[in-house]
Amino acid sequence: MCLAVPGRVLEIEERDATRMAKVDFGGVVKDVCLEYVPDMQVGDYAIVHVGFALQRLDEESARQTLELFENLGVLEEEFGDHWGKAAKDAGTERPVGTEPPAESAEKEARS
């Protein structure tokens, strides 16, 4: 399922003549294109769909929507560990090289 999810702009930069942002979706940070909403600023909230900010959203509405999505399990479905879930559902080990970023960083730190 693809949702339009609210997120908070953490930083903005120009990449290849395209205005891009790091956006926090309740703890998950993704790159988002700001070309459709060029007046977005750091700290603003936006509705994001398939990597594109579509419109500005006030903070309270964003927080309420994120809380609702989290309670419904939608955030896990949208941003969760799909390799881990597939391996668990199949009753097998996770394929090598598919660890979530946090687990990969921990493994590197221990090496």
C-alpha cells in the first residue's frame, strides 16, 4: 500500500538542480523531493507520497495522523523491515546483506 504520510523536514539541499530534503516520518528518515512545494522550510511538515512532498501540513495535524497510522500499524507496513518479515513468514533466516541499517552499523562497529 502506498500512503501519503506526513513528515517533518530536517534539512534541505540542492541535488542535481533539484530541491531535496531529509524528512522524518516518526523516526524513519527518507529523502524527499520538494519541487512541488518549493517554499518548504526546515521544521515544516509536509504530506509526502512516493518520495514527493505534495503540500504543507500544520504540526498538530501531522502528529495526529502519524499517531493514528502508528496505532493502525500502517507505519510499520509502509516503512518496516520487509526482508525480516518475509524471512519470518517463510520460517527462514534473513538473506545475507539485507539487515536493516541500524543492525548493519552495529555489526560493522563490532568488527
